[in-house]
Amino acid sequence: MLTFPEFKAEMDDSQARVVQRCLAELTSLGMSRQGLDFVRDLPGYPRTPYYTTLWVRNPRVRADLGAGVSIHAVGVKLIDDLIDDDQPLSPRDQIFGVQLLSVGTTLLASQQRPVEVLRTLEDDYRDIWRQEIVEVSAPRPTTVESWIAAARIKAGVMLANYAAVNCLAGGVPEMVTAAREFGEALGVLYMIGDDAVDFDEIGERDGNLAHLVASGAADLADVAAAIDEWRDRAVAAVRQGDPVCDLVPFFDHFAAKLKGLISRPAVIA
């Protein structure tokens, strides 16, 4: 079994290769310098999906699938921003995300069970894209419960999908159910972290979980309980089957870090 530093080193290497491949593809299409800089600086999308390779035993296959889901995720990010219209990039740059979706899909369908892989991507992304469109005009979450519900559909389904696809393509279809549970939990937890960072760094407010807590609209204890619940779900999943790395200590640390981020005092203007 890999130690967490060893698994993290794989993830670091994957992120570097994913960013390089994305930039090469986007440069060939004529993306602007601003767009290329934006992609180069993306913090999570070229990296976080690698966690969903947890049950893929073959290192070479794990590397290829990790690159596939991460490149796909960068494409999703660009299309998400196009739909939301909340980034300074031009639509011409953002639409190039479609090419990254194609590149990622090709990598994922180049291993085992390609038909099942493609069908799983198709089925889950029908829900994801539907939610993306609904979010444009839907009321922003105002409670912990409504925020979690939105996070489960958006980030949860996305990472659950990648985890399932990796199990299918990586030769461990028996782990799909546990992997989906793991991916959903990871997605919800990472969205909590993203909201905390966005609130601190860019002052995001509408529908932001950290802002709901800081403004008194949501109870900090309820958010802490939600973090514990999703941490427990992730841990229960990673204890199934034969994962390549023990991520239980990581999730313990991550949950504690999230509670600290959410509970920090903030000034509400």
C-alpha cells in the first residue's frame, strides 16, 4: 500500500502533466493568453479528481485514468464558467473546454469496459449539466440543508462519476458502489473548502456557505455536523475493497481543517 506522501507525489506529477496537456490543447486551438494563464493557475480541477483513482492497482493505468478525469474536469470548469458567466474570460476561450472534455473522455475510454465508461459519463453528466442550467436562475441556498443538496448534485455527482468510471476502466467494477460514495463525499467536502476560500479571498456571498455562517443565517454547529457526516461517509467508503492508499488520516485532517476555515471570524459589511 502506498503511503500518503507517495500517493500525493503521484498526484503532484499528474497535475503537472495535466496542466501541460491542457495548455498544449488550448494553445493549438488559439486560446488567448488570459485564458491560458487562467487554466495554468486553476488550483483544484487538474488535481483533486486524481483521488478517485484510489482503487486502481496498476500504476500506469492509474496515471492514465487520473489524467483523463482531471483533463475532463478542467473542461467542465470552462463550460461551467461559460454557463454561469462569472469569470472574466471570453466565451470564445471558455467554449474550448469542449475539446478538453473530448480528450479526457478518450483517455478514459481507452482502458477496460469502454462502453460502460461512456454510458456512465453520459448518464451522470445529463444530471450535472441540467443542474448547471438550473443554478443560473434558481434561488441561492439559504440553509445548510439546501447548500448540501446543491453540492451533492454539482461536485458530488461529478467526483462520484469519476470514481465509478475509474473503477470500470481500471478493472475493479465491484468497487463502483463504494467509489461513488467516496466521490460524493469528497465532492461535498471540497465544495465546503472552496466556499470558505472564496468567501475569504473574493468576498463571495450569495449562496456561499461560509457567508451563511458568518452572517448568522446558518448555525456553525450544523455545518460542523455536516462536515463530520461527510467525513464519516468518505472514511466508510475508503475502508472497503483494496485501496492503494489509506486516506483515513487525510480525511481526519481535512475535516478538522474545514471546521477551522468555516469558524474563523469574519467582518460582514
